[in-house]
Amino acid sequence: MDFYISATTDVGTRRKINQDSLFVRKIETQSGKMVLAVLCDGMGGLKDGELASASITSAFTDWMYRDLSAMSQYPLEDQAIRAQWSELIAVQNGRIRSYGERHHCMTGSTVTALLLTESRYYLLNIGDSRAYEIAEQVTQLTDDHTVVADEVRLGNLTKEQADQAPIQNVLTRCVGVQEAVYPDFFFGPVRREAVYMLCSDGFRHKLTMEEMQEYLLYAVRRKPLQMKRQEEILIEFNKQRGETDNISVITIYAD
């Protein structure tokens, strides 16, 4: 199996600062090819969200260079990834909270991190950035940590009502605000000829599942080297349809 990777971010139509931060890298290990992708969305309503998101992305990058090579000498275990990433998040949560206390402000960020091997994926999520598996169906792999998502899970709102709710972006979990934050973890098999996508909430609000399939799967299967062009087309759709947030996306095609 091989992987094609791409990433695009856009400040959007109204924001002066892009508070999103992202990283994707394909690496060769003793266990085969792997891809690490990380996407963080600094909280737009808080100060210095771009610093919080960049700090988390940098921490995962450091982990990849420092720890992943040694871990890949042996079969990766879910629990090992869970333990190391939980510790990484705890450290980042403390550092970002300390920064806020020193500068008398509150800041924070979402984070979605995905490690793909040739057989299995390892996925962490906090907040409302998302990971998807795009194949014959578009499957959301993560759960949003928002007030309206909780209401949908409780049966108090339909998904359609949630999409129109004025508080749909109010987070219940993020890195840097609460004293302790607990990531969700997801694990599963990697599907050949599927696209794995990470995106900030600004990327997905104005798009349909059918458009994600058409532009990020069917077109990519024909011409995988044009992945970035497909991302740019969908970002432009978002902007034309009135999206005002920062817009970021990472795509990985498992060939």
C-alpha cells in the first residue's frame, strides 16, 4: 500500500488571522509506510488561538520524530498510542492554560490527529474538527464535542435542527481551557482506495457528502496527484456559499 497526501488552508473571507494549524507527513518505517496528519482549529472567540493550535501541532510533529521510529520497530499497539497521545495532550493542555494565566487571557484549540499504517488507523479527537473515511460511503470517524452534538445524541435535536442551531459551534471540550481534557480515541482497519480526510469545521459547513465523494474520492482515484486542486475547489465552494471561518483540510489517499 502507498499513500498520497495533500493539505490546504485558507484564512477565509472575513478573518484577519488564520488560527488553524495543520501538518501531514508520509514516512518510511521498519513496519512499512505510515502517515501522520494533525489538524488543529484555534478557538476564534478566544485570544491567540493560532498559538494554541500551532503548539499542539508542533508537539505531535516532535512525537513523530522522537518516538514513532522507535515504536515502529515492533507492531504498534492501540494502548501504546493511547497512552503516549494522552500524555502529549495533558502536557499541551497544561502549557496552554499556563500561557493564558501569564497573559491574562483564555485560549484553546481543537485537535484531530490521525496515524495511518498500511493496515490500521489510530485516531484522536477533541473538539469539532473532524476525520472522515470517504469510500462507497462517507463515514464520519469522530464525534463532535459541542453542545448541539450532545443534544442530538440525547435525542433533543435532530441533525437538521442542529445544523441550523445558532450555538452549533459552542464546544464542550477543547485543549487549553479546562483543568483536564480527555481525548476520544478511535481505531480501525485502513481501506485501500479510500480517502481519509481531516478538516476544520469551516471546511464542512457548506458542503454535502456527495460533493466530498465526487471531488475527494472519484476524482482522486483517477488522478491522485491533483488532490490539492480538488481541495482548493471545495474551499472555494465554501467561500462562495458564505463561509466566513478559517478553512482547512488534509486528505490522504490509501492506494
